[in-house]
Amino acid sequence: MRIAVSGGGPAGLAFAAFMRLAAPGTEVTVWERHRVADTYGFGVILPPAAADTVRRADPVLADALEPHLTRWAEIAVRRHGRTLSVSAPPLGALSRRALLRVLRRRCAELGVVLHEGVPAPDTDALSCLYDLVVAADGAGSATRTALADRFGTMTAHTAPHYIWLGAERAFGSLSFFVADTPDGPVVAHAYPFGPGRGTFLVEAAHRPDTREVAALFAKPLAGARLLENRSRWSPFVQVRNAVWSSGNVVLLGDAAHTAHYSIGSGTRLALDDAHALVAALCVEPSLPKALTAYEAARRPAVEHTQRIGAASAEWFAGLTGASGGTDASAEKFLVDLVTRGGRISMGDLAADAAGTATAGTVVRGR
């Protein structure tokens, strides 16, 4: 089988590596228009479940990623000058650039042909030349856009806007900082991804500039500089598709679906998609059956994650609206934030606490 992959992000590269390892006789070619040095963004979250997916598919790749991971098992929030924290299920993160470098190196070891800094050829041409075309070219997928009628693509932009920044500080855990302003609250989502480095994603209704953001969060930044890398204020783009394949073209990762950034699931969904597509291609007797099986295996989990993301987005939209959000006590505010999407429950938070789960039994102040 000859496979063309449009897009060399986590979804496309992971699929290429997993496929070559599972079926060494398969020819896999990847096109990525950006060079690794031009990669946008900062840290990305890689939860234990995603790391387990990688280990099942490729233990060598999992071992190569391990040294780059920063882990924590706590969530903190700072508002009105007070910082509170709570134990939570473990998470991890790593530099997006490191993730892509490790994936590219593994692809090279496995014999994947990678055209770096080169846009993918026209989809119609690829579908004639290759047995399968994998569209892994992101939320703004040109492949999907060209075939939108065939995929039944639905996109929507949601408020508030957000900007993806970095910080010269490794925060101790996943942290949410809330700054109340006359224009409404500004919320920063921060987490460590390496020595002296943290992701600092900010959302606000009025889109303050980076200098204002730094001033608003001077206390948690503790003198650390904010970093930009192709950073700009943008609305979240919700992507859904009625079907994920058409003929011999299949959607993968953000090209097929997006989940709100506030739940940090994009990389996990991409890796799970890659693993499931390879499994279907290796098991099913024909390409149409494999693509149908891939979608059937992944759609329920993806849609569940999208629902969690939508609930989380709605919670944050209410907070960052001009009304000023909730007046809940600090403890209740933290618990409401952590449990906003339904993925983490009070039972999860109180697993180590004696007695009845209440905000007071699980929250720590400092």
C-alpha cells in the first residue's frame, strides 16, 4: 500500500511512524509545509492515557518522548490575591517543538519519506497516485475545505478570543490565574513543559495586548517574561464532520474534529486517531471497511470529548463575559473550575480526603 499524508503535525507524523512499524512494507510519504524550526506554539499536554497509546503502538517512540515530559498532579487557581490548589489526576506536557522533533526522527528511522517545508500536492492528484490520502493538516485543513461537501463539514467560531503565549517560568502545576478588570475577567491557563518554560494561554473578551497581560499577571509570573511565537488573538474554531472519509481520503486529528483548548485534549485525540487508523488498516480486509471501522472506533470518544470541551468553553465564556462572572467563594470557585466539564468529579478530588467530599476538604490554600 502507498499512503500520502498531508500535514506533519503530531497526528500525521504519529500515524506515519505507527503505520511503518505495524506494516513495514507500506510506503508512507508525508508533506509538511513548515520546517521544525518554524513550529508555532509552546507546550502541549500529553496525559498518561496518550503516553500509554504511544507505548502500545511504538515503545521506542515512547521511550524517546519520556525525557521531554514534565508531570504534575495538582491544579491551582489564583484570584483576588489568593492562591488555592487541589490534588487532581496526573497530567504531563512537553514542548511542541520537542514532540515534533522526536516524531520526525522516529519517522526517519522507520523509513518514512518526509518532505519538510513543502506543501502537499493537490488532493485529487494524490488520490490518483496513492492508495490512501490521510488529511492531517489541522483545524484549517485545506484538504477538508476542498472536499467540504463530501465530508459534511461544519465549522463555528466561539468567543471569547484567546492567545497562545509562553513564559520563561515552569509553573508548578496546571494553574488558572484570573485577573478582574473593568472590561471583564482575563483568564490565563498555565502549565510547565520544560525547565524554566511554561505555556501561558490567555482568554479575554477585550483582547489585551501582551504588555497588559504581563502587568495583569505580574504576581504569578514573578518577573518572568512572556514569549510570543506566531501568537495572535483568535476565536476557537469548532470543527465537526458528518463523515471522516470520502473515497480514499480520510481525515485525522484536528482536520476531522476539534475540542475546546481549555481541556487540553488536542494532542491526545490526534495520537488516538493515528493509533486507531493504523489498527483498522492492519485488520480490515479492504480500505472502505478499514476507514469505516476507524471512524466507528473513534467517533464516540471524540464526540464525548467535544461535549466536555463545550461545557468547559461555556463555563469560561460565562466567566470572561462583561458581567464579571461568578461571586462564589474561593474554594467553591476552584472546585467549580476543576469539575466544569464533568471529566473530573468531586469524588476524584476527594479520593485522598477523609469523610464527605466538600470544597473545604479537598482544597488547599497558600
